[in-house]
Amino acid sequence: MKTKYWIIIIVLLALLFGGLYLVQRHNARASQVAEIWVDGTLFKRIDLSQVKEAYTLVVGDLEKGSNTILVEPGRIRVLEADCPDLLCEKQGWLPGGAGPIVCLPHKLIIRMGEE
């Protein structure tokens, strides 16, 4: 009788951990899409899992200011900016940071989106 209970407990634990693994794997896949928003409008979506070589994007213009964004396989960051505080450069890489990358003077937000 005790063996029967242990088998049930092991099966339930295996199902629980299997479910948690699938949820975590799904969230990891979904978080590989970066969204670049400028002034409240979606500028570009980048599937970071599909990036094979590093490249840069310049967002903005000479009049209002610009940000140079570096995209590498699996991650994205602001490489250079001409805003006064340069906080967007200091925020580092996504994913891995504490939240989205924000440049208030240029109304730029880079965040992890959904597939």
C-alpha cells in the first residue's frame, strides 16, 4: 500500500516539474522578441533568436536627437545616445536588465515583447 502512494507522489511531482519546465520554456521563447517604441508608436520588432550577426540601428534624427541601438544574437542595447544624461546607455543589455530600456528625452523604449 505504501508503494502505491509513493508512485502517485512521484508521478504528480514529475507532472508538476514538467509543466513548470514547459511554462518557463514558452516564456523564454516569447521574451526573445524586442520591441522598439518611439513616441508611443511601435518602430520595429526584432526576433533576437533569429539574429545571426551584430548590427546597429539609428533611431531619431539630427533635429530631435538620436539613439544608436546595437543588436546582437539574443540581446539588444543602446550603444550611443546624444541625450543629456545617457541613462539609456547605462541600462545595459536586454534581456538581462531589470526592465525596459528607456530614453525619456528621445521618447524611446526598448522592451521585450511577445511573439
